[in-house]
Amino acid sequence: MRTFGKIKGKAMLSLVVAVVMLAGQAQAEERISRQAVTCRAGTTCIQLTNCPRLLSFLNFPTPQNIQILRNNFCGFSGRIPLVCCRGSGQTSPTPTPPTIVTQPTPTAPTQPTQPTQPTQPTEPTPGGGEALLPSRCGLASSVVNRIFFGENAALGAYPWMALLGYTGRFETQTVFGCGGALITDRYVVTAAHCTTPQFTSGRTLSVIRLGEHNLVTEEDCTTTGSTQRCAPPVQSFTPEQIIRHPDFDRRSSVSDDIALIRLDRAATFSTYVQPICIPPAGFDISTFLGGREVTVAGWGSTERGPDTQVLQKVLIPFVGKEECNPHYDNSLVNEQICFGGSGQRDACFGDSGGPVFATALGTGRFSLLAVVSFGQPSCGVPGVPAVYTDVASYRTWIVNNLRP
């Protein structure tokens, strides 16, 4: 994943460091490579780079996470460690109810709340949420003309962008680690792994920001000639409810990586806060694009390092499954799609859950095509695309889980 997800950790840990972590001692590589353990039922001994769930622990190399990696260590393939990974095969999904976490109402707006145990939801009415999707969507500001090898986005260029912040059990400072996209005044679409503590090193989603641009400045402004334009204050929310797809991480590693976040109150739409359109079910991305590239945006790592402050954007190409699947042990399910691999342009750590979008020809309206999910440990490797969640495949699930 591209955060607690396309995993590169704050220190950009290399696989050589991972070898030391897993082996626990400086033994000769030739001797270590002959060591192996038998994986328990339901898991397969594969390269760490092909197991996003365990790879995510390198992002936060705490003693507990290192021990988990050691417990799942099963050998080496050259210099790449092997781990016992669950769900490396592709199976048919088992229909199950959505995973819903209801957030209690906070006692003070500035205090993040911890989610309760998942509760059984009332079965949604099929299609009942269609009327809640706004008819006016996907319109960027009319006044605007890291992402690897991208560039700063213009202020207000992508008003559906959401920034997700997290707090740990003993932490007071918010850590921003994922993105998302606003689809109604109450709901944000993101990656399911961005809402799952085991993928966020135990951190809990505590804040959602809309209308954000520069993480450093209190007021975001831009100057053109002698004219200065400033955005209104950022809108901050807490998650009232988190709805993960019921098959998340079941059919294959990090499959069905999509979730809905219900905000604790309605967002106020403006030039800088607007919803993006959701494509219809059965939508074919390749046909829609016709060879055009898509935009991916986020506040994640860039080639300059992990501390990106200004929203980044980059154009990347769509890549067919036959070309992409071999990079991921041929384990991708139908609802996982690929982008990237052209030069060094790529999404990276901190971009997970963020949107991939493009305009419909002739309309100027942007549609949410995909959600950033995961990729290889090194961002921006030429010829190696990353994996995304196809949003159109989940339109029915999305609308069935919306409420006023």
C-alpha cells in the first residue's frame, strides 16, 4: 500500500535491513538461505514483497512488529526474505454483511475517539442510496487552470480530496497517513486497509480533513501577479462510522480494499470542497480512457522524501491485468486494477486510499475511477505498475450503504 500500505516506512527501510530484522542475527546469507519453517494451514511461504499485510510492518519497526515478522519468517529467496502469508490464492467471495464500526460521539471536538467493537448493521435497502449521490459532482474550481515525480497541485484543483489522520493509544499528535475522496456531504471513500488498525500499526483513524492543501500553513493562499486568492479554513471531522467491504483481505492479499467513512456532520460545499462522481456499475476504464492517462493525488512520499506538505499530483497510464499480474504473483482478483510503470511516475507511501480520477470527454466532470491500494516496496520503478481498487465494481455496495 502507499502508506501504512505501499510500504516504505519513514526511514525507507531496505530489504537488507528487513533481512537483519527477520533473522535476528548476522549469520552468513548462504547459511540462512537454507533455513525454512513449515507455514501453518491457510498460509503460504512467499516473498515478503508479495505479502502487503506483513510488509506494512516495516513502516513502523517497533519491537512488537519486528517480532511478528520474525514469527512469520520462513526462509530466503536470494536476499529477499520469505514469510508465511495468508490469502495468497484467489477464491470466490463469500457473501457476508458489511464490517461496520460505529464511532461514539466525541465529548469535545478536538478529542479523537476510539471505535467500539463492530456491530451488526441494519440490512440496507438495495439501491436506496442512489438518491443521496449528488447530481452536481466532479467539478473542479473554475479559477484553477508526492506522488513520485509529480508536481504541486494548484490550490482548489481537486476539491474532493480528503486527508486522513491517526492517533495511537499513547500518542497526542496526529499522524497523517492516508487519503480519500468525498462522494457526498457525509461520506468519504478510501482504502479498507486505511481503516484497519493491523495495517496502521494500531493507530486509530481520528480525523478527516477537507479543503486541505498545504499541511504547514494555517491559511492556504496563492498569488497570481498582484492578486492573492485564499481558501477558507480547512474543515475537520471525526469518523462517525466506518464501513469496510466485507470481503476485505479475504479472497487474496488486500483484496476488496475499499471502505466508506461517514463524517460526524455534513460537509459544507464550496469552491474548495466538492464531491467527485462515482462511475456506473459495469463501467470499463480502458474504454473510458481511450489511451488517456489518469491523475492520482495525495500528500504521500515523493522522490525527495516522506515529508510532503503540499498536495501532489501525477499522471499515470492504465495497465492491463495480463501485464500487471505477474508482478504480484498472479494473485490479483478481478476488482483490482493497475496503473503506472511509465518512467518513475507513481503513487507512494502516504497516498493509500487516495483517488485516481479522470474527466469524461466533453463534460469536464471528474469521476473516481480507483482507490490507491498497494505496490512494490520501491516507488517509481520503471515498468512496474501498482495495484488499485476499481471503484465501479463496488458502486452497488457503495450506494447500498449510504444513508442521509
